[in-house]
Amino acid sequence: MIEISNFIKHYGDFQAVRGATFHVPAGSVAALVGPNGAGKTTTIRTMSGILRPTGGTLRIAGFDLQREPLEVKRRVAYVPDDPPLFESLTVFEHLQFVASSYQLIDWKDEAEHWLSLFELQEKRQTLASELSRGMRQKVAIACAYLRRPDVLLLDEPMTGLDPPSIRRLKETIGQQSQRGATVLVSSHLLSLVEDLCDELVLIRRGQVLYCGGLEKARVEYGGPRQSLEEVFFHLTGLPESEEATSTERELE
Ligand SMILES: Nc1ncnc2c1ncn2[C@@H]1O[C@H](COP(=O)(O)OP(=O)(O)OP(=O)(O)O)[C@@H](O)[C@H]1O
């Protein structure tokens, strides 16, 4: 479960996130969407414990991030959009490293499963520095899955993946939620995330415009067949003219 209350994040004088409140029920898959610069990565990086919040309360997997950061880090896996791998380790050594760092037992069969599923077997002895972008992404996702985290934070996980890998990723995200993990997926590829998410968190300029069921959002903003893209445009007002957005700026 993810419970974010009045979360604020400043970078110096700049207010990147301005009192965001949202929650994602345990075992559900939520899409975190919003225009460029909305604060999605800032929010995810803070939830993973990499950035320090300026204010607010972040309760992740049942623990308060500020009070019990280690408990949170133990239970959360974060895959950034450009995963920083260890360039001098092979693919298999990454899985080994994760298993040893998190003291996993009986992990080898599962590691083989992920290597096979993401078509990385041929590259198991290849150094990270010699992998393609999509392969790096899949190694990072496999490492995250191997940990069986309670909360999975995926920032633009589909970028760089080929269509079969996207399909497999979507299937595996569903499986993660079925085993009880709470998954938050940030993406601009709305048509790809809409069929795997049951919850929607939509932010713009560091503020939450919507948090709740995706189906509810569809019904509220146009009807059950409304696409996530239409919901996005409706809530953000983005297809409207520059005039609308400049008025919004003036009001701030
Ligand atoms: N290290 C930083 N220092 C100062 N400002 C930052 C820093 N990182 C992000 N920002 C600013 O915070 C705001 C939110 O950035 P963030 O990366 O969280 O947005 P995002 O929603 O992930 O955007 P995108 O969809 O483009 O990836 C932006 O205005 C950005 O310029």
C-alpha cells in the first residue's frame, strides 16, 4: 500500500511537488501520469528513499518513510527509466548481487525464470556496458522482480522495450499485483498502461488532479469507453489553447 499525504518537494526555491495527497491500495496497479515536469520522477524517487521530502508524510508498505527508511527500502524496488547498472558486472552477476544484498534464499530458479522470460539467457555472461538500452531495462526489471518487493515503482518501464518485451512486462506486472505487490507505473505511453492499471494518479505542476479508480475516472470524464488519453486531456486541460494555460499560470 502507498499512502502519500501532503507531500512537498522543493529543489532550492523551486517547488516541484506542492502538497500531493494520494493513495494506492495494496495489490493494485496504479498509473502515475502527468505532463513533462509534473513531478512524477521526483515523487517516485522520494518514495524509493533516494530524495528527501521537504514536507508531508509518505507511508509505503506500512512504514513511515521518514521514521523507518530502512524498512521501506527493504520492501520497495525502484526501476528508473535509465537504470544505473554496474557496468563491470555481467547480467547474471547483477542477479547474484541482488540476491546477496537482500539475502535471498533459493533464488536461482527464479533468476533463471526471469532471464528466460526477458530473453536474456544468451547475455547472461555479458557485461552491462555491452548491453542495449532495452536489455539494460530488462536486467533492472528482473533484479527488481527477484526481490519480490511489496511495492514496485516503475518509471517509464516500457521505454526502449520491443513489442514482445512490452507484452511480457505487462503480463508480469499483472502477476506481481496478483501475488500482492502494489505497483506504481509512471508512463507517458497511456495506451500501453491503461489496460494494466486499475488505479490512476494524475498530477500536474506538482499537484494531484485525480486519484482513484481508473474506471471511475473514465465514467466521470466521458463514459466507460473513454480512453486514458481522453481522461488525461480532460483533467489537465492540455489540448486547450495556450491562452488557457497562460491564464492558469497567472492564477498561480
Ligand atoms: N535536481 C533538480 N533540481 C532542480 N529542479 C529539478 C530537479 N529535478 C527535477 N526538477 C524540476 O522538478 C520538476 C519536476 O520534475 P520531474 O522530473 O519530477 O518531472 P516528471 O513529471 O518526471 O517529468 P517528465 O515527464 O518530463 O519525466 C521539473 O520542473 C524539473 O525541472
